[in-house]
Amino acid sequence: MKVLIAGGAGFIGSTIASACLDSGIEPVLLDNLVTGRREFTTGRIFYEGDIADGELVDTVFSEHPEIEAVIDCAALIVVPESVAQPLRYYSENVAKGIEFVGHVIRNGCERLVFSSSASIYRTGEDFAVDEDSPLGPLSPYARTKAVFETALEDISGAGDIRVVSLRYFNPIGADPKMRTGLQVRRPTHALGKMIEAFRSGEDFHITGVDWPTRDGSGIRDYVHVWDLAAAHVKALRRFDGILPAGGADGYRVINLGTGTGTTVRELVRAFENVTGRPLPVVETGRRPGDSAGAYASGGRAADLLDWRPLHSVEEGIRDSLTWFARRDSVIGADG
């Protein structure tokens, strides 16, 4: 099997590409390298360019007619940045995404796996959500995911493409073989900020301590990126069983999470358990676009994909620390 991975030089896309290679699936990468890294494409089929470039997408399919499916990981993902630059986020994540789907359909590819986000849910009192939970995205980033999902559902209803939308919770960790990892030097999510504080000796800021959670800090479902990558491989292998060709339903949503909520304070304690050192903490206010968070419930991923996460939060922390210790040797100190 051969698969096209849009955004294949980014953190998630490159890890999925590694999992595909390890399972005998040949990935073809398409990335404009705005946030992706050329280093993550080494030894892999790679096309540099934008997903909205129809001629380039046509070239990819003409040179690789064996492509059976597309995984769409191409998106901007930083919540505070989306608040400051909503127009850019809607252009990249929605407008260009729709153009890309048109190019994929024109080239006769009928299978699309979309990298979506659990940030689109409106959470209830217990913060547990399943695929039927109501939506209520709170940031421009999350709204772009929700809007694009709506477009995909409508487009798939016309019968030209079938779509499995995988709603990620909170990826942590790295490829266990350390081929790729989080590419940015100063990540904005909680674990990235912890690692930055740990390495610099500065304080870690808990942004928001007045959420209605068990300890006041935000709650998340931290899932190892290698488990996420494995779920994509399962989705490719089982695609036609999930959405049979010619069936009445061409769209399916599947959550990818551990089913366990971890608060930021609990993540700090897990981090300290892994490092064996206390992490100085300062409590601050909420950031623009933040939410209390959520964690996965239900068993659709197990039922449809035969997928269950295998890695713990502590393993995710340990692999993240290992990656950041090696990052500059892979990407370069000025990357």
C-alpha cells in the first residue's frame, strides 16, 4: 500500500510516516515546510509545496498512481496564535483544506483520513466526551477544525470520497526510535513548557487554576504520539471495513485518547517522578482561547480500529525528554 501524507514533515505527520514504514506501507510526503522540517523527510518520498497547489497534487498522483489513501495532517495548530491571527488560520486550515480535497477527488482517490482535534467538543461537568458529545469549540483553531469537519461530512455525502475523521486528544512523546519528534524549539503546550522550564531552570507556569476540575488546573487526555500513529495505520488497514465503498454513509468520527484525564498539576507530579527532581511552579491566569479540557470516553476506536493506547503518560514524558535532548543533533541548533 502507498499513502499520501499531507503535512508529512510535521510532528504528527512524520511520526505517522515512520509507523507506516515500519508496517510495510510506503508514505509519500507533501509539506510546504512552514512548520514542518526537511530533516524529517530524509530517505522518504517528498514533495515540497502547498496542499492547495493543484498542479503539484496532480504531479504527485501521476507519479505515484498506486496511492490508495490520503492522510491529511496539514494545519496550523497553535491556539494563542489562532486568536491573534484568525484569518490566517481559516485560510490555511479551511480554505486550503477544501481546495486540497478537491484535488484529491479529481485524482480519483476515495479514501481520506483527517487529523482532527478533540478541542472541538463542548465538555460537560465530568469532562468526559465521546463521539456523540455536543460540539463547542472555544478558539479560532478549534473552530477551523469543526468547520472543516462539517465541510468533509457534506462533501463525503456526495459519494466522491469517504472520510474517517480522527479526533486527537493531546499528543505527547516522540517516535520511540527518535527519528522524529516535536520540531519547535519552544512549544506552547503544557509538557513542552515543563521541559523548557526543566532545561532552563526557570519556573513552569500553570495557566489557569480556577477551572472546575478536581484541583483547579486544566484537564487533558495525554496520548502518546506513537499510539496516535498506530491508530492511523489501523485506520488505513481497516478503512473499507469502516466505510464500505458504495455504502450510504461516507463519514465516520473516531476519538483517539486514553480515556483518562490528567490535570496539569498531576502532569507536574508525573514529570517530577520521571526526572526525579522538583519542578518550580508559578500559578498564572488563563491564556486566550484556553479551555478546561476534556478526556475521551467510549470505545469506538477499540471497536472499529481494534486500537488501544499502549504507552503511559510517564512514557510520553520520558520520550519527550529524550527527544529534546537529541533534537539539535537531528534538526540543528539554529533550527
